[in-house]
Amino acid sequence: MSETFTKAMARNIFYGGAVFFFLLFLGLTFDTMQTLPKRDHRENITDSVVRGKHIWETRDCIGCHTLLGEGAYFAPELGNVYTRRGGPFIKAWIAAQPTGAPGRRQMPQFNLTDQELDDMVAFLKWTSEVNTNKWPPNIEG
Amino acid sequence: MQFQSQAVAKPYFIAAIGLFVGQILFGLIMGYQYVVGDFLFPAIPFNVARMVHTNLLIVWLLFGFMGAAYYMIPEETETELFSPKLALLMFWIFLVAGALTIVGYLMVPYATLASMTGNDILPTMGREFLEQPLITKVGIVIVALAFLFNISMTVLKGRKTSISLVMLLGLWGLAVFFLFSFYNPSNLVLDKYFWWWTVHLWVEGVWELILGAMLAFVLIKVTGVDREVIEKWLYIIIAMTLITGIIGTGHHYFWIGTPEYWQWFGSVFSALEPIPFFMMTVFAFNMVNRRRREHPNKAATLWALGTGVMAFLGAGVWGFLHTLAPVNFFTHGTQVTAAHGHMAFYGAYVMVNLAMISYAMPMLRGRTANSGPAQTMEMWSFWLMTVSIVFITLFLTAAGILQVWLQRMGSTPLGFMAAQDQIMIFYWLREITGFVFLLGLVLYIWSFFCKKGEAQTAA
Ligand code: HEM
Ligand code: HEM
Ligand SMILES: [Fe+2]
């Protein structure tokens, strides 16, 4: 790099750039927070949805599945599973695990109560209604 | 070794490598579960193996960063560490807390672990990479604060070089952004939004400062190039990192409920994120070409050059591949993501740690460089691990492209599991290559015990 471009100039670009773009990021975040209620439909987050998310987390579902495309890639996307399969199927599926089919990927048995299964479905239903800019590309997730 | 207190870096490096081995073993378990689905079920379900794999990765990289700081900072600031005792105490606390956490994952059902460790008071668990129990997270914060206090006090009383300031900034940033792991609102969209403030702003933000500082330190040592030149490069690289990488967070805000404009901000800024990685490559090669001394540690130089190249390939090229919103629409959450994750983490953060260890460990053992045969063995391990990660990445990329094609395109898309069956061959190839990686790692460790040849002492 040329001699006229000094270390002090490089340092100032670093500090100036970091501060400027972090403030811009905060500004965009502020704007996002204003628009989110219309997109995430938080008015529909019932107690059941809240409990469902807690069950989702304490069973580490994200360790095998993706949810809105984030998580692990070992098992199907669940952000739209409510649309793909519907509530009764989801409950029956979770209750029936593991399949025990030899050589096939297995999902654990979590021993959820009927109430807990309903909460799980409520959470997945709410998630499927988030405005995701039309992701995933099709129903298979 | 110029200062006595640098010696505390040694246990950190040893623990880092030990945990690295554990990480790879669990990677191999998962890789096998990908092809033989019921392997080790229900003893170790996939999600448990996964949290062990990724958490060991993060923890050993943190051990590496801390060891690096304890080694670099006294030499940079030209003063003894503020408190070597505190550094050793924190080492043991971190190691025991980490080990207990892993044992907890493996021995106790996750839901039980959660209720045992206070997750009902403040739920933070069950989110990717942040699976640690609340008490472990609090422990990490305590260890990080004690560590930062120790390092900051050292810098305050000594010479303030740019390298030490950048390292310090990166480490403080690491701690600050980890605090977002305690924020877990019941609104999933908000949860995801701020989850990325830890995850993205780590690997594509503050960790790159640590990466840059570590690379600059090793390059000064092995090339003898003027500090002014190296530090100017360092500032420009990290300036580009933050200018592109902060708004680049937007590449994770395409499909999680956040507004559409993030598709523009995220695509444009993250498309520029390869620039600092490219500069790192140019930087490393440039400095080695302009070297003013022939340092006997050839292996360390190789790791430093490798870091530049592989970080650019993994983060820069493989990141760019899927970062534009119209592409990411199809590749989001597929094996393409996993491919990128592997090469980026390896190329940037694994390799820079191994470069530092390669340079510092001989010094910590009272020599300038290891013997010729030991270095040859280490270079073999470099090539085995690096080439296998390249192939793992290629196989996963092929799997990912086919997955997208079969499952997300066309008029009769396959379901997830049916598509997985079609691409099984690539998972087999990945697993086989994983064993080559393990071989490289074993050779790496072996090179520390190689008795052949004379180690080089005074430079
Ligand atoms: C060499 C043997 C390895 C094997 C067989 C292996 C296998 C795997 C598997 C199967 C997954 C889970 C993918 C999924 O969620 O479906 C995974 C995740 C991951 N591994 Fe490895 N791994 C290996 C080495 C490594 C290394 C060396 C690194 C770091 C440099 C690494 C970093 C990661 C990361 C960051 C993830 C999470 C990826 C993501 O969320 O996209 N792995 N690994
Ligand atoms: C050393 C630096 C980097 C590391 C360690 C890294 C690692 C990762 C990991 C582990 C993930 C998966 C996260 C998850 O599990 O959800 C990921 C996702 C992603 N990374 Fe990186 N990355 C780095 C740099 C970059 C850069 C420079 C770019 C862009 C040029 C990029 C683009 C992306 C994108 C677009 C995704 C989301 C993939 C998806 O939609 O599924 N990354 N990265
Ligand atoms: Fe990112």
C-alpha cells in the first residue's frame, strides 16, 4: 500500500466505518421493530403458543429440524408443517415416535401429554402464519 | 518466550486441541447417522450429537482465542500478564464447566437438564449453538469478564500496539454480543432476529477482529516485516469487515418474518463481505514474500498462509454462493448451508488457532521451532485436514444442489425424506472423507511427540 496512505488514516476509516454502519444497523432495527407486528401477527401469540415454543426449545427440536430455514438439516422443515400436514397429523406423528424402521432416521419419543401436544401444534400453527416473503418455495419446505 | 506469564497459554492450547478431537468424533457419529439413521439411537440421538459437535467447536475456539491472547498480549505490551493466577483459575473453571455441560447433554434428557438448571426461570436453551444451560451461560460470562479484566489491565499498564488494541476490541465484542443469548422472547421472529446478533455478529464481525489480530501477530513474528505495514493492513481489513459485515447481517433476515427491504440491504452488503477475506489472503502472501528473515518454523508460516486462502474460500466464495436473496430463497437451510459452515469455520477460525498454536507451542516448550521431521509431520496433517475439508465441502455442496433441485424445484417436488434417499451417496463420501480428516488430526497431535531430529533452540 502506498506511503501516503498512513496507518492513522486506516485506523480512522475503521473507527468511522464501524460507528457509522452500526448506527445504520440500529436505525434499520428500529424500523423493523415498528413494522414487525403487522408481519408476525403477535396478537395471535396465545399462552398456548408460548408454552408450545417452550416445549420446542426444551426438546431441542432445532437440533434435527429447520424452522423457517434455520436449525439442523437432518429432518424436514417445520415452519410450514402445519400447512403441509395439519394439526391432527402432527399430534399423531409425535405420539407415534420412534418408528423403529431399521436404518431409517429416528425421532425420539418425548412423552408429551395431550395438552402439550396441543400447545406444540398451536406454536407451529402460529409460526406457519408469519409473513416470510413467500418462503419456502413449495409445500415440501 | 519473552515473558514468564506467557506460559499460561499452554494449558489453554492443550485443552483446545483435546476438545477439537471430541468435536470431530461427534461429527463422525452424526455423519454416520446421516447414512444409517438409527445408529446409536436412542442412546445418542442426532440432536444430542449435534450440540456436542457444535458446542465443542465453539468452546475449543474460545480456549484457542484466550490462549492466543495470553500469549500475544504480554509480548505486544512488553509487560508481564496482570495476573497469571487468575488466568489459571479461569482455565480450570472453564474446562470443568465445559466438561460438565457436555456430560449433561449426554447423560440427562435435554428437557430434564433444562428444568434442573434453571431454564424455567429464564429460558435460553434449545436454540441452535446456544443450547447451553443457563448456569453454563452465566459461567461463560464470568470467565469472559475475568479474562477481559486480566487482559485489559495488562494492556493498560504496557505498550499499546494496534494489534493488542484490535485483539482487545474483538474479545470485548465477543463478550458483549454473547449477552444477546440471554434474550429469548416468546415471539419467534424477535427471538431469531436477535439470535443472529450473537451468531452472525460473532463470525462475520468481532471474531474477524480477533482473526486479523492473531494473523497479524504470527505474520510479524515469522516474516519480520515492519509493524507499521502490517498494522496498516490490519486496520483496513477490519474496517472492511465491519463496513460490510454489520449490515450484512441482513442476509439472515430474508425469510424469518422481517421486512422485504432486508433482501436488498442483506444481499448488497453481504456480497461485499468477501472483500476483507480476499484482502487477508493477499496480506498473508504479500508479507511472506516481503519477509526480512527466514524463520525456522515453516509449519506456522504454512498455517498462516492457509488461513488466508481457506478463509477466503469458505467464508468468501462459499458465503457469496448463497448470499444473494434470489439464490438463498432456494438454498436456505439445505446442505449448501452446512457446506459453507464447515469450510468457513475451518478456514477462518480453526486454521488461525492452529497457526497460533503452531507458532507459540514450540516457544512455550523452550524452542524456536520444532525439528524438521516434526514439522514435516505437522505439514502432512495440514494437507490432510485441509484437503478433506475441501472435499467434505464439495460433497455437501453437491448434496445441497441436488436437494434443492429434487425438493424445491419443478412441478412434482419430492418430500424431504425422499429427497434425502436420492442423495445418500454424497453423505457416504462425506463420512469417508471425515475419517481422513480425523487421520490428519491424529497426525497433528502426533507431531507434538515426534522425537526425531533436533529441535531448533536460539534463533
Ligand atoms: C470431519 C468430520 C466432520 C463431520 C463428519 C461433520 C459432520 C457434521 C454434521 C453431520 C453436522 C450436522 C448437519 C445438520 O445439521 O444436518 C455438522 C454440523 C456442523 N459442523 Fe461438522 N463435521 C465434521 C467436522 C467439522 C469441523 C472440522 C468443523 C469446524 C471447522 C465443523 C463445524 C460444524 C458446524 C459449524 C456445524 C453447524 C453447521 C450449520 O449449522 O450449518 N464440523 N457437522
Ligand atoms: C468466517 C466467517 C464465516 C463463518 C464461520 C460462517 C459460518 C456460517 C454458519 C455456521 C452458518 C449456518 C448458520 C445456521 O446454522 O443457521 C452460516 C450461514 C450463512 N452464511 Fe456464513 N459464515 C461466515 C462468513 C460468511 C460470509 C462472508 C458470507 C457471505 C458472503 C456468508 C453467508 C452466509 C449465508 C447467506 C448464510 C445463511 C445460509 C442459509 O440461508 O441457510 N457467511 N454461516
Ligand atoms: Fe452471516
